[in-house]
Amino acid sequence: MKKRKIIRKIKVVRAEEFTGEMAGDVREAKLARVAMEILKVVGENPAREGLLKTPQRVAKSWLELTSGYGVDIHKLLNGAVFEAPESDMVVVTGIQFYSLCEHHLLPFHGKCSVAYIPNGKIIGLSKIPRLVEAFTRRLQVQERLTSQIADTIEELLNPQGVGVIMEARHLCMEMRGARSIGSPTKTSAMRGVFRKDSRTRKEFLDLISHNIN
């Protein structure tokens, strides 16, 4: 009697599939269970009327707030880079953002301004706020976040220079710990001529000054 070979089909889950509908449902269910446990640990009753749907709401909000992990930066910017002879400064100011502090998992929010001086290439303007959102929708520290935006634009365009300035209020500092309310944190990342040339840097700062405060 011949033995039949049993072939097991093994599905290889690619990274892009992890953000699909089925994977999303699994992650949402796991997050909901964690949220329910947190409610119990802090002394609440997850069965009371006001909290019945809270675990599901928390899970959905966490998937939204960390959606940046599912964004492929190269795909996001693909097709948005154009050859151009311009060499004057390009500035996008007042980009509103929200993120989560990786130390306490509490929000920080504020404004971002991005500038670059082209060197034969420009990027579609709408892609700059999208790039900011892709990095802010992850667990972050403001210092790294600022550098990531600048480094990505520098790598993509190879411009004469890039400047990024972010100002944010951190609830981990305002709601707990120091309880320092209304003390925004400012960070900057300067590349190329923005770092080397004080006049270029001053021009950038002058252009965005009314959007920082």
C-alpha cells in the first residue's frame, strides 16, 4: 500500500499583508483584551454600562494612532518627485501633528515646519504633510521624529539643504511628573546649507516665526 504524501500548505505572510483586514481584526481583538485588563487593574469594572464598549474603542483608536507602522515611506513618496531647475527655498509651515510618547504612551501634539532648497528635484507639496503624518503615527520621541523627517527628504531629493522645526506640548510632562503646563518643546534638524549658512537658516526661521508661537 502506497503511502500518500500529505502536503501542508504554508502561507507566508508578507509585511504588507500584516496591515490587511484579517490581520487588523486580530490586532484589534488583542488590543481590546489588553484594554480590558488595564481597566481591571486600575480598579474599574469593565462590565458596567459606561465601559462595555471601551475596550473596542481603545483598540480602534490605537490602530489609528499607530497606523504609521503600516506606511511604506518609499511607496508613499513614489511618483511625487519631479525634475526641476528651481533653486529657491520651498517652505511648508504650520503642519499640525499628533503623536504618542514612547516613554509613557501619552500624546504630544503641535506644529511642524519643513523647508528645503532644491538641487534639481522637487517633491509634490502634499507629500510633505503626509510624510510628517507617517512618522508621527508611531511611538516617538520628538528629537528622533524631527531627524527622521529631515533625513528622509535629504535622502529622497539630495537637496542643497533641509530644515525641520517642530514645536509640541507633551502630556507626559503636563499631566504627570513635572506637571509643567504650557511649556512647549522645540526641536530642529538642519542639513546642508541650513546648517552651514547662517543666512539661509535665518531666512527659514524668519519665514516660519509667526507659525511657531
